[in-house]
Amino acid sequence: MIDIEQLRSEFPILATEVNGHPLTYFDNGATNQKPQSVIDALSEYYKGYNSNVHRGAHSLADKATQAFEQTRELLQQFVNAPKSEQIIFTKGTTEGINLVANTYGRANIQAGDEIIVTTMEHHSNIVPWQMIAQEKGATVRNIPISDEGEIIFEEFEKMLSDKVKIVSVVHASNALGTVNPVEKIIEKAHEIGAVVLVDGAQSAAHLPIDVQALDCDFFVTSAHKMFGPTGMGFLYGKEEILNDMPPFMGGGEMIKEVSFDGTTFNTLPYKFEAGTPNIADTVAYAKAVEFINRYGKENIAAREKELLDYATKKLIEEVPTAKIIGTSSNKVSVLSFIIDNIHNYDIGMMLDARGIAVRTGHHCTQPLMARYGLEGTVRASFSVYNTFEEIDKFIEALKRIVKMFG
Amino acid sequence: MSVATKSIEEVQNDIIDDFDLLDGDRESTIFYIMELGQELSALDEKHMVDENLIKGCQSKVWLTTEFEDGQIIFKADSNTDITKGLISLLIRVLNGRSPQEIMNAELFFFDKIGMNGVIGSQRSNGFASMIKQMKFYALAYSAKN
């Protein structure tokens, strides 16, 4: 059992007020809040051992390098990667996908090939593939979804052929909450020789991740959706695939030797980490992983499920003009909905006036919104630190809004 | 001469007085703007086309004009009530005035009622786009006549 009061006290922002009300932060799908340990790690790095990694022959550089590489090892354990070299630091999920599209994709996609995504992808898992497909004369196809917001697996099976080179799927949908059956998808894709990228932006902090058990070829995620800093994330890849891939960006750190006659590249993971990396955020990322480990991901997930179930039940019972978008039985803690006759932006503004932060709009999933014939939804996404009282306050605010404008 | 009975400045002062009654309460202010939006008569659907959309607004805002006896009549609609409420305020200030008056209008009520802090920077930019579009229409009518 998690002591919620104790856990909440680790997050200074949760004690603040917004618009004269205690902050109720239900926009965790966009980014979640940071515990004091993560915040402290950032300033401790700059105050105590700011130095460039992997090069200086001095003690500070060594300390920075050790802290930097420790994060890699923690992440290796966090997703059960065979080796820490398979963890490539990135700016986040978007860069991870772009890295794979521009390296593996460019080297392996040919005219007439197909890349499969789902209808519920974030734009970051559509556009990079469209760009490489356009360049190569390939096609991006999308797996249709049911009204409940689940992929139609039979349709996916029908799409499989030797033309398919890459299947890139979201683990948990940011707009619906649906958890996709990635194990089954990976198994089927491997049968036809395609590689699979799993977009773990919404899953890494909420679902158990074992890249070896999943057998995914790539896994990408962002630190800022797992209590860590923004502008930080990682790509996991299978070793032989990463070794075969050409580099993404050129520069310092990623080379073995440079001459005007030619350049040889460094080994993993540095081959993909050109330039001085985001050292401070990498170091602080370790504290975010430690936070999750300290409370236990299973405990965190159980708490978030309780919050989701409670909010879903209350919304259905007490706001009858609300319609939930995404009703799969297997969801992360995302409650997306619309309310008759009231625009999602207006609802967001009115909730904000009571200090309740939600996301409104298309959630960077315009094809998904088009599938439902919607411009957008209101999305409340819960994190372990949210409370049932906050949900009560949220439902009361919605009831008032419906009474006045519904 | 405009058909409007009060000057642009007077109407703006009326708006400021109306908002003063809300005592700066954020929720009441938003509710009030939404009510204004709901009171604005809807545009005929045939006018809700892309050519009439104001560029630079996060929400969809359609704006049309008619020109009668040297005065511009604005009509507008939006897919969100808050945006509709915001443009209804501009219509209240600028409707039934000559192109010249609209072009020269100094619009101060928005800052005076502290709207920027309530609706946020993105919507404030959208509000600026509404004003720009209305003044653009005035310029076009003034050039034509």
C-alpha cells in the first residue's frame, strides 16, 4: 500500500494553488509532475559536478560520466534490456521514432514497401514514417480500430505481407488510454520478417516493460511522462539491429576516428549520441526511475486503475450527457470524453478556473479524432499522486458546467 | 456619422463597468463570456465556410460583413462559446460604424478588463487576429468607397 500523503509530499507543485484553488493536476498524459529528488538532482549536478562526460581527464568529468552512465544502467534494468549499450539517450519519444525512421527506415525501406501503424497513433508515430515513405515511395497503412477504441486484430492480420518492413505501434494510447496487445502484434509481425517499434510514451511509467519478453525490436519513451525531466528519453534497440544501423546525426562523441579521407564510427551506444548530451537531465532521470522503483510500478499501476475506475463510474453516473471516448477494458489511467453541446475548449477553461488542469483538443491524434468524427475531447489523465477527493471536485465542477451550459 | 448611439469609447467603458461587477472572479468572468457567446445570434450555415474563417484563432471563428448606408455590420460565429463571447464584445463595440471609425478605433477594454490573464496567451493572440480582421474589412470598404 502506498502512503499517498507521504508520496504527495514529495511533489512541491501539488501544494501550490492555481486561480485561487489548490492545483488539481489531471494532465499527466501530457507530462507528469516531478518529485523533489528529481528537482534536486538537476541543481546538484550544476552546483557540484557540472562537467562534460566521457572526455575530460579530471575528477569532475569522471563524476559526471559515472552519474550519466548510471542512468543508462538503471534504464537497462527498468526495461530488462540485455545490455546497457542498447539504451540510447534521446530528447524523447519523438526523437526516438525519428532516429529509427531515419536510420533503420532509410536503410531498409524501398519503393513499394509498407509501414504499419494504428489509427490511434500520436502524430509523432505517423509523420516520421510518412516522411521516409514519401522519400522512398513506400506506403504508411493504419490498423483500423473499433468503436471501443481497440485495434481490430483480424484487420491487422490481413494487412501482413512481405511488403511490410516496419510495424510501429503505440503501447498505450494517449488519447483513449487503450493498452494495445503489443505481444501479439510483435509475434505476428515477426512471422513476416518485419521489425516492430513500440511507442512507450504512455506506458513506461504505468505498465511493466520487459523488452526481452516482448521481443520488440525498438522501444522508445520520454522521461517527462515518468516523473523525469523534459527533453529527455531513450531508445532501446536489439543489439544486432542497432549495430547494423547507420548513425543518425554526425558530430563529436559518435566517432572513432575522423580524417578528411573518411570517418569511422563509435560503438553502441555512442554511435547514436552525437554532441554533448543532455547531462543534467540524464542524471536527474535516474532519480525518476528510482522514484518509480521505490514505490513499485505495480503499486503505482494499481492505484491509477482505482482512480480511473472511480472517475469513470462517477462520470457515467453523475454526468449523463458525457460520452466517454475509449471504452476498452484494458486502459491506462486516461479518461477522454465529450459533453453534449459544450465545446471541449470551453470545458477546459471552466475547469481551469477551479484549478483543475486537463488537456483539451485533438491530443496530437487528428486521424483518431477523424475516426470518431470529433474535433477533440476533454482528457483527464491520472497519476499515482491524484486523489479520490480531487476526482469528486472534478465531477462537481463538470456538473455545474453542464447545469449552466449543457 | 455612425448609426451607433454611443461612441466607441463609451461602449468600451460600458463593457469595463459590466466586467467590474464580476469582481475579477475568474470563473464568473468565463461564465459571463460564455453567456454572451450563447446570446450572439448564430450565423447562417452557408456563411460558415473556410473563406470566412479568421486566421490565427485556435478555435474556429467565422466573420462576415454587410455594408449599409456607409456602416459596417459584422456577424460572427464560433465553434466554442468562449470565443463567440469574445467576438460578441468586439461586435458590440464596432458594429454599425463607418470604416474610418473602425480603422481609427483604439480598443482598450480588453486590457482594462484583464482578459489576457483569464483567457491565456493563445486566445489573446486569437483576439488580436479578430480585431485585425475587422479592421481589414474596414480598410477594404474604405478603399472601395
